[in-house]
Amino acid sequence: MQPNKSSFSAKVLEIKTLFRRLPTLAARLLEETLVLIYPPMCAGCSRTLDAEESTLFCPDCLTALDLISEPYCPLCGIPFVAEISKSHLCGDCLGGAHSFDRARAAGFYQGLIREVIHRFKYGGQTFLLKPLARMLVVPAKDLIRLHRIDTIMPVPLHYRRLRQRGFNQASLLARTLGPLLQIPVDYFSLKRTRWTDPQIGLSRNQRAANVKGAFSLKSAEKIEGKGILLLDDVLTTGETVNQCAGVLKKDGGAREVVVLTVARTVAG
């Protein structure tokens, strides 16, 4: 009895499809095996997470995260800690203090968020990259809703700082966030050309003087006319991102520059 020609063709197609899927199936099998051997842990307290807990924080730590919500300045995103019910422009934005067009942060730079950032940035616990990047998705989508973003650009480190730390935390965040948002990442057009002292403990004026002239462009043609999402881990006074935004606009001709950070400090 001759086999049915259409049935045979269907079987051949199934086999070809299976072979094309083998790398994906193997990767999935490896991922599931690793989950069994190394179950996911909470980024805050290291408790083993259940399979359905996809946030990478356990319920207790998720509650402890100091996330930013309205009211806040609609331009720079600084939250209002006083008893203010509506969002409005802050004093800095009314005075035109910023070179960037808008800024958002996921949370306050305090408590558990500050601890996790410190473990990631200074403790070398780069496995915390994934939960930190996931925290950026909501404020990033808020920026995307308001602006046309063409490129994500991490704030660069000076090569000496990069050699000391071993990685640029902003670049790692961009590498994870880019695919989540389906936006390309430009790691090289903006560069830090001058060594600067750590900004911790400096006043606003000192911070501005410290980073003045510290950034330049390698490829201005890649920036002209584009909307840039400038990415960093923490925003304090905004002087670093102000310098970056100024260079991107004045020297590179960027259409607009918006800023996204995991956290930001807020004066009490």
C-alpha cells in the first residue's frame, strides 16, 4: 500500500520544524533544569521564590520597595513628599534648570532599593541586574508614551572607574532593558573623557563643577534628530545627566533627551 503523498509531506514538514526548534527546546530544557538546581531567590531577602512569583521579589520585600507614584513633577519626575495632592512643576523646572526634556525613576533611593543597588553596584552582585531592570519597565513605558524614543544610551563611566569596578552598571541595565522595550542600545556614541571625583557628599554647585566638560561624543551622526533615553542607576541633583543631555543636544543634534533611573534621592 502506497503512503498518502500529502501525509508524507506533512510528516517531513513536522520533522524539519522539529529540527529548527531543537536549539530553542534545548535552551528551554537547560533553563528548566537550572531552575530545579538553582531555584530563583528574592532579590531583597534571598528567600526561595515560588514558581508563580515572577517579580523577583517576595511579597514582603515587594511591599517594602519605596516606589514613586504621583504626585510628582511632570517634567523631572521628582516626587513631592509634602501633603500635596496634585502633580505640578517643581521650582527647578519652573526655572529651566535642566537640559533634559523629562525624567522618571522607579523608586526612592532609600531602604531596600538603596540596599539592592549598593549590592549590585559596589558588591559585584550582578545577578541583581534582572530585578532592577524589571523595575525600570513601568517608568520607561511612561516615557515612551510621552516621547518617541529611538535609542537607549547608558551614562558612560571613565575607563579608570570601569577598570576599578569591572563593569558599568548603566550599560548592564541597558543591555537587559533594551530587549524588554524592543529599543536598540547605543553604548559607544557618548563617552566620558575626563576623570571626575565621586559625587557623594558634594553640593549641587560642586557636582555641576565636577562633571562640567566630562562628556563628549564619538559619533554625532548617530544621534542627530533622534530621541534618546539616557539611562543610569541613581539620579541625585541631575547634574551628570544634565551634562550628558547638553552634549547630546548641542553637539549631537538630538531631538530630545529623556532620563530614566532605578532610583532618585529626594531632599527631606
